[in-house]
Amino acid sequence: MSVRTAGAARADLVADAALALLAERGMRGLTHRAVDEAAGLPQGSTSNLARTRQALLELAVRRLADREARVLALHEMPDPAAGTDSLVDALALATHRALTRNRDLTLARYELALEATRRPELRAHFDAAGARFRDQLTALVTALGSTAPERHALTLIAWADGLMFSCVAGSFSARVPDLAAVRESLREVLDGMIIG
């Protein structure tokens, strides 16, 4: 393993531990020492990689974006020529994954999103990380015939974020909808925008 590969692997290990701590303990539980312990690294390892809290948060945001891209399966998003059903299936599956097997990652995202409201320098990283999905979704709804693609992409993202928050941290957290229910709701939203 090269030095560069080892460094990237250590950065991923530290960032993954930070994300796990954010989900488990919230922002107050995220310290360099706690990350060292959670990652099974010698004390001071996280500080050597991310000297400041801001640097640690930026590392977590970058890793969150990489991991969420896999959860959302951006590489699996359908060709718009496949039609609305393909998009509904892909987005419903991605949203359901965030609600179930990737619930902790979703919790960590909400912790980072709230922190970004107080730290403009973190906000820039957080917004840039989210642009990958936002831009791709905008292109997909454009190809499906949206007359207002940016507004429709925002509506879809707000719908998904609202559902995820309600089912992960809100009043519906004890009753996560199944994939079929997520798909049906998403279909109603998308039909209202594209067809309606």
C-alpha cells in the first residue's frame, strides 16, 4: 500500500468514526479524542490529520457526500428515456435506504446541516457536497419534461428530506414506511409536477 493510499484510508477511517459519533452522540460528542477512540487509533491521530474542529467537520462532510452518493446510487440513476417509472423506482429506493439501513448516516447529515447554519465556512462545503445530487436530479426532471426543473428538483429534495427527517428524527421515527409506500408517495409528487 502506498503512502498516499494509506493516508486516504486513514482519512476515511477518521471521517467514518466522526460520522458514527455524530449519529450516536450529536455534535457535542464529536471531539478529536472521541474520534481516536472510536476509530481505534492512538491518541493524537485525528489531530494530526485534522488539526482544528473545522477541519474535522469538513473531513466528515466530504466523507458524508461520498457515502451518500453510494446510498443514493447516483451511478444507478436511470436514463431519462426510461421514463418516470424508472426515476420513481430509483428515488424511492434511495430514500428508503436512507430511512432504514443508512439511518445513522442520515442522522449525521442532519447534525452537520444544523452546524453548517452556524458556520458559513462549513456551509460552503456542505452545499458543494449536495450539488452532485441536486444537479443530477435537475437534469433528470428536465429530461422528463419539467417546465420548472430547478423548482421541481427543490420540491423533490424537500419531499425526501421531510420524509427522512420525520421518519429518522421526527414524530414518525417509530413507523418507517415500507418501500411501496415511499414509492407511491413519490409517484404522486412527481406526477403532480410533470403530468399535472
